[in-house]
Amino acid sequence: MTERLFLTTIAACASLTVPAKDILVNTPNTSLLLKAEGGQPLHISYYGERIDDINQVYAAYSLWEPAYPAFAGGGSNSYALSVKHADGNMSTELIYLEDKQTTEANSTLYIISMKDKAYDLLVDVCYRAYNNSDVIETWTEIHNQEKKPVTLLKYASGFLPLRRGNAWVSHQHGTWGAEAYIYEEPLQNGMFEVCESNGARNAFSSRANIMISLDGKPRENEGRVVGAVLCWSGPYRFSIDTPDQSEHHLTVGINEANSAYTLKKGESFTTPPLALSYSTEGMGGVSRSYHRWARLNNKVHNGTATRKILLNSWEGVYLNVSQDGMEKMMDGIRDLGGELFVMDDGWFGNKYRRTRDNCALGDWVTDTLKLPHGIPALEKAATERGLKWGIWIEPEMTNTQSELYETHPDWVICHPNRTPVTGRGGTQLILDMSNPKVQDFVFDVVDRLMKETPNTYYMKWDANFDIANFGSHHLTADNQSHLYVDYHRGLTKTLERIRAKYPDLVLQCCASGGGRVNYGLMPFFDEFWVSDNTDAQQRLFIQWGTSMFFPSCAMAQHVSASPNHQTGRVIPLKFRFDVAMTGRLGMEMKPEDLTEKELAYAKNAVATYKEIRPIIQQGNQYRILSPYDKTGYASELYITDDKSEAVFFAYKFEHYLNQARPRFLFAGLNPDATYRLTELCRNGNADHWEGHTFTGKFLMQQGVEIALNGLFASKVIRLTKQ
Ligand code: GLA
């Protein structure tokens, strides 16, 4: 810091003499080009395919924007940073100071320091370029070295100018039971925004991820595409400003609305990373880069570990858990070849028993009327059956009917002068994670369960309410606007503590289904519950959308009862399995409700999944026929890195007389290799290609005819390189 202060004081004159410098930030197949020059803001002039000759870029066109534009700082109407300085001045003019480069295990870190021309406000613009995936993370560290507090009015993570063309944006929107639906639209003049302000479940409506296709309507496996993902669990804003004929300006960061953040003298603020990706292989190329980045760099906790096949009790018995009932379900999943049993909601509460969903959150003691022998007896029952044990918690929440709320009414999020609006059951409230005492309490929920039942393998961490009553008992009057940010900092701090003590505990991230599918939390969680909707037809759409940014190893996908509990739809067991198998397979029903024939089918499906799961959980995904294209068909493929083993899935989920049949083409294969095709989990006649061999080129150009007859027909085909 001493050196930094020295640099600060000499910045104004030094900046005039620092020679211009090109900084080329490279991943294996992409480059981002920056120019640092004394007396100037850092500039960005290129993001795209990897380049070696940067002079081509400067000679070709004039994209020349500040890499991190500040409000009223000159040079750009779009801005990523807006600061009210100690003296009330609202303008910020950043100029380049110094930069450094550090080599890390899987990446190179670039830190480019800038300083306001007249104020002691320093901004480090950081880029981390990975060498194992085509992802560049960018974020900033804002340091207040002024004499008094400054207020951050906007503090985006990153800014990216793009040359204009026929650009389209793909974004995602949804709601409970219908998450991650894909929407696409051309980028025209004006402002496009994806903006979220829920507070706790930031993936419930929109998602903190977009893709921009640069060559017209988005395509799966062709065309140039830029991806942008904000690694943050709170409110966010993605803005694309298209002010004129030549450029689009992408600004991404924490949603600054109601979140002005004050930095005292000497304090710093680190923005969450914005993970950028670029591919010439369409949206699928960008997806595969994010999947790889997530698996290999712990952006999903323990991303390379094999995920176990589980049975979750929720849709089987809902809140009616009992020792007998749980043991019966354990028997069921053991007989089918499953590996893990998870008891969901309903197991806790003393004064208020969790017999309905309107009480007891926060009272994490076993309901001994339902479970007289306690949790250790259930863990023992699972172990005796050769199963791992898992349990559900919702530690950030409480109900007005709970001993916790009676003891600590000031722990909930709500301004002291307001009566809280309640959520689920008419009683649910959210605890204030900005409060260190609440953080300790939440840590203890996990810690006490682990102490009581040390062999617990898995916890499902749920969150079923929002920051609906903005206001904190804990934060000072001046700092109320810190709540959204400090909630998530408190949450991640707590998760860091849990991970430090329990690195191997498998944690599922759930928030009324997929309400928290974001890369702010996934570094702490091994997987997420994709949706409370387990209807296999609708899951095709939800899973398709989710897979745009998240790897299959993290996607919890369960086979449930038929008729489906959410939609009432009747779907054959094979189709339900074939849809669930493209992620981390599980079941969520009473196995005893299956017929003998279905049990035999399920047993074979579980055994088959065990064989192919390395390909699915760790392979590269190629989405091919999109369910969104309204043909009534969908198909996709997973393939190992060496392209020797692949699994292809084909579905027919609508049925019409004389419906046009698609051509089933394969993707991502080695064109020169020969593959043998074998249908897995077949429950009908063999197709004529069964057991035959084809070159990868033939399969990708010609494909094979796949007999999908009638509604809810599906096939799983294994491709083995000869
Ligand atoms: C949420 C989850 C479900 C289930 C219930 C239990 O809705 O998304 O999977 O765990 O809570 O109450």
C-alpha cells in the first residue's frame, strides 16, 4: 500500500510519460485486447477469436472504448462505475497507473490499476484468463483512499463493447416450476436489459446469464457467440446499450437499485466476477466452455467428482416422514441399485411440529413423534443398506410460528418500523444474513447436524422466500442500502466456513426448485435442483435452457410418479428416465408404487446410467434438435474429451397425424472415426442401424432414421469408437 500511495501521488505526472502498452488476454481459442496508456483510461478494442497479430485489429477498424467507463469520465455514454466523492463531486475520470500479470495454476491474472485524475480513488480492473477453457473473468476492486467516505452509486463488474452487426440476444426467464425458458430477440437501437431484484432467489425469474449471437438468429452449433455470466447470488443488471450504428455496449454487474454502497476511508469493494466466453461454434460452443470452466475450476463444487444416484423423499411422502416410511423408501432405492437416500422436509420441530409448511423453520431439532430414534438411526438404516445418507435443511429461513422467531424476532429481514409480509404457509420469513450472529446460527445448523450424524453425505439446502421486507435490524441507518450486497456476502462467508470444515459434504442448492441457479453460489454447491416441476415433457424445456450455462453434473434430475404431481400428465417410465438421465439421475417417488415390470425397467435403467454417467457428467454436451423449435422432437449428445464414447438422446414429446419426421443428425463426433451404435434401455424392436458401424462424418452429415412412434417415445443410443 505504501508503494500504491506513492504511485498515487505521482500518478498525474507519471501518467504522461508511461509508454502505451498492449495487453493481450488470451485463452486457448480467444483473445481480449486492451491498451494501457499514460494519462488515458484503459481501452478495449477487441474480443473474439484468438489473435496473434494485434496490428490487424488496429488497422481494421476503430473500436476504441474505455474498458471500465466511469460516469462523467469522458469517452462513453455507457458507464460501469458511478461514484459520489467525499466532496460531493459525481464525476470520475480514471487514468492508467500500472499493471501486473501473475501466472496461476489454470489461469493468468491481469490487474490493471487506474486512478482518478484528481481524487484518491483507485480502481483495479482485473481479468483472469483460463488455459483450460475459453472463459475470461473480469471484475474490479475499488479502493477509497480519499479523506472521507465515498458512495458507490453504480459498480458494475465489467463492460464490453461489441461491433454492431446482425446481433441477437438470448436470455432466460421463468417462474416457479417453469424456470430458464429461452427468449431470443435481435438487438436494435436503444437499451436492452435483464434486471433482477428478488434479493435471495436471483434465478427464479430471470437468470444472470445471456448470450449474444453475432451472426443473426442464434444457432446451436454454428456462428459467433459471446456469453456473459455474472457470478453473483443477489440482484443483478445486464444492460446492452445500442446507441448508434456502430456498437453495442454490454455492462453487467450487481443491480445498483436501492444498493448505494458507502466505502469509508481506506475501505475497498470487490465486484463479483463477470465470466465472458466467446465461440465460433454457436451457442453450444459457449455452453461447452462454461461447462468445462465450471467443472475444472471448482465453479461448481467438486466439479469432476462422480455424482451418486439418489432417492429423495419429497414427492413420495411430502411432510409425512416416519422411520418406517423412510426405511421402505431406502429398501426401494437399494433394490433398484441407487446409492444415496435423502430425507426431505418434515423431520423437525418441537414446540411447533413441521406437520404443515407454516411452522418450525429455524427449529432444527428432530420431531421425535415422527422419528422417535432420531436422525442417527436413519443414517444407520441407510448405511446398513449400503446407501449414503442425506437430509434437507432451509437454514436461512424461519416462520412466525417457530421458537427461533419467538427468541430472535430481530433476526429476520424487515425494517423495525414495519410489519413483515410473510411468504410460504402465510408465515415464512427470511433471516438477515448481514448479521454475524445469524451467520453463526446458519453455520451451526450444518455443524450440529454433522456432529450428531457425522456420516451425513449430502444436504439439500433450500431457500423458499425472498427479501420481501427490505430493511435490517442489524445494519445502521446509514447503511440500510447495503442489505442486498451484505446479505450475499454474509451467505458466502458462511458457506466458506462450512466448506472449510466439510469439504466433502455434498451440498444441493435448491430454492423452490431452480431459484438459485447461479455461479455466485455454485462454487459451494455440488449440484442444484433444476425445478420443482418433475414433468418429463416440461423438463425437456427447463433442462435445455438450464444447460445453456450449467454442466450436467450439477443438474439434479429426478424420475417421479405418473400422473405427474405438478401437471397431471401421464408419461411412460422409459421417457421419464430418458429425460432424467441427461443430468445427475435420481428418483423422487415411492418405488413401491411401481409395477413389477416397471421395477425391472428401472433397475436396468439405473445400472445403465452407472455405465454411461462418466460420459454424461464429465463429457461435452451437443444440443442438436431444440424442443423450442416446435417440431415436437428434441435430441442431444454427450461425448468424452477424446471423442471415443458418446451417448445420444432422442425424444418425441408431441404427436400428430402425419407429423413430419426430423432428420436425426449427430454432432461433435470425430469425423474420421468409426462408431458402433447400440440402443440402451430398449423396450421395443431394434432399429435397423442397431449394432452397425458408421463414420463420424456420415453420422453428422446423414444421420440415421430413428423410429420414434407415438407420443412420449424416446431412445438412448450409445456410440462406441471402434
Ligand atoms: C421446496 C423445494 C422442494 C421441497 C420442498 C420442501 O419447494 O423446492 O424440492 O424440498 O421445498 O418443503
